[in-house]
Amino acid sequence: MVNSTSKKSKSFINVDPKSHFPIQNLPYGVFKPSIDSRERVGVAIGDYVLDLSVLERNGLFSDIPLKSENLFSRSTLNEFMSLGSDVWTKVRRAISNLLSFDEPILRDNESLRKEAFFKRDAVEMCMPVDIGDYTDFYASKYHAQNVGTMFRGAENALMPNYLHMPIGYHGRSSSIVISGTDIHRPMGQTKDDSLENPSFGASRMVDYELEMGAIIGAGNPLGTPVNIDNAHEHIFGLVLVNDWSARDIQKWEYQPLGPFLAKNFATSISPWVVTLDALEQFRIEGEKQDPQPLDYLKTEKEWAFNINLEVTIQGDDIKSPQIITRSNMRHLYWNIAQQLAHHTITGCNLRPGDMLATGTISGPDKNSRGCMLELTWKGTEPLSFPNGVTRKFIQDNDQVSMTGWCQGEDYRIGFGEVTGKLLKAK
């Protein structure tokens, strides 16, 4: 991978040091300038969105083999992502150069700037990709140990296969929604331990799950696994993920085949896709793996990322956002390259826009637990807030927001937010 934007790069666009979107980031998204306008592809820079369709229309990508016209006038990133990592890096470098402090092409062309830049808080963000398939992993050992301890006891917390391969299940892509979409409390079957038979009604144990999602760019042919050392050629970038969960529905249904209705009602993602090029400098050593994984899961390159993660909650009786989780992507036991290699080892073909989510990212400390199930230990240790209010799980009209960023010397590479409000059951 080539990190095509220097740590010391400076844009002619003024960017606050705490902004998630300096020139070192340049995440991709899909937006509409107004309600009745068409979608198009943009990148975030400071408080603005740069419309890439305008740059393309003015010939500013003419020396890059984009293979089709109007690539950035599309309603998703899928076709662009399918072109592969060499094109991704060239486009990113071109955008960085155009935004640079000492490059006059865009800086000094007032009419072009007026056409190409929009205030971020004045546009509508759309789903950045068409997600055809969605796989959710269970990649944090801390999370797996906590949940296993709750449901099976400490001596059986991890299943025998957990330390040998990334565990995952097939999620529901049709209910993946963009940040800001309200979620209705799901209905379903649950069973109280004290009763012989299940009952039907609204879930009483709705939860969030703090996750990251790897968005697939270039796919692989059916029957051809992706070598783990080539994972960077297939992962376009990352988004924040809230995989909403109904724990009481999950408890009753998960044996023997795992989650189904407990997780198919909604999964929220952030609108900006942060590329691996932008994250390159924040690679760090991951969790120690013991025993050593099998050869197809071994990689020499570090695939953990130092991404700070936070979750806040706000509700009718919690007037300002309260931080309830502080975690970090570095806590994953199985990294995203291993997830990709394992997913395709059978020859399974991934396609542009597919998403591989990490599963709940929990750390070693109580305040780094990535869901209410862990934070309240299945509801037995409610969270308390300064005004005396408590929470065991998410209540109606609670809004859950997640954010994440990497901290550079004097800038941040951030993901913005993924936010959703839980409404009453229909």
C-alpha cells in the first residue's frame, strides 16, 4: 500500500486540528446537495464536501484509467471500488494534490470552487455503497470471553474453535442503514427462564454493538481464495458499524445456528469510508495470538489499527450525550486481513461493496466493553448517570452515537459518527 498523502500535507481549505477530515484523510462518501438533487461521490475535507463529479467533468482525472465515464456521478462507490487499489491510490493522490496549499488549479479558480464545494452540514449523506452481502465476525476475544462467561460459565467461555479461526455468520444486508436512520424496537419470540413456553412481544433487551466494517473493493473470482498478503488489494476502507441486537430474542433463538432475528432488524453504518491508505500510518501490533494460527491466516504485516472508539447515549431522561464506552480497534483478536482470508479460503467470491464487520470491539477494562450486555453484565449491574437515571439496555427514544479517530501529531484521521435513535415497536 502507498500512503499517498504526507503527514505534513497542508490544504488551502482551513481545517481545525480536531476535525476528523484533514487532507491526510480524504474519506469517500455519497451525498446530495439538496433533497431534489441527484446523488454523487464526494470526499470530506474540513467542513466541506468536495464533489468529485465536478472534478471529473472538468478533466482533472483525465490521466487516470477510470475505464468509464461519469464514474463519480453514480449513486454508489461500487464501480469505482471495483477498479482496484492502484486506481484508488492514484485518485487519492490527485485529490490530495488539488487540495494542497501550493496547488493553484482549484485554489485560484473561484467559479470551479463554487461548483465543487458544499458545506457538509448542508448536504444529505446517502448510503456510500450498495452492500450485496454482509458478514459479521466475532473477532474480539474480550467480548467473546465476557459473553461466553455470562451464558456458559467461565470454564466454557470460549468455544474450542475460537482461537483457531475467525468465527462469523451471514448478516442481513437489506437492513443496513445510513447513520441518522431511526430504528424501531423489534418484535419476536422470547422465553423467560422461569416459564416453560416462549411468548411473543417487543424485545425488552435492545442493545448496540460497537463494530468496524471493512468494505470490499475489488472482488475475487469464485473458487479463488484471497491470499492474506494480498488483502490490501481487496479492502477499500473502513466504516463505523452499530449492529443493533435484541438480546432476549437472541438468547432464545441462537442455539444451534446462532443469531437470526435478533440482528436482522437493523445495522447502522457511518457515511464516510476511510481508506486503508489514510490509515496506513496507524498500523500497530495486534493482540498476541496463541496458539499460532494456521499458515493461511499468518501475515508478516501488522493489521491492527490504533483507532480510538467512543459510544454515547442520550435520551428523554438523559439530556446530554453521556460516554458509556471507550475502546480501540487494536483490541481485535482476529484482524480484518485474517477475516478476509478465512472468508474466501473455500473459494467464496466477494464482490465490490460487500461488508465484513468485526463484531463487538471490547477491551480488557469494564469501560471498554462494546455493548450494554457486557457493560451491565446481562442487566444485573445497571449503568448509572449523574442525574440518577440508570440503564440496563436501550430504552425507547434513546439515541446511540459512535465515533472513531486516529490521533496524529497535529491532526486526526476520523470517521465522523454513526447515530441512530430507537423508537417504540410498531
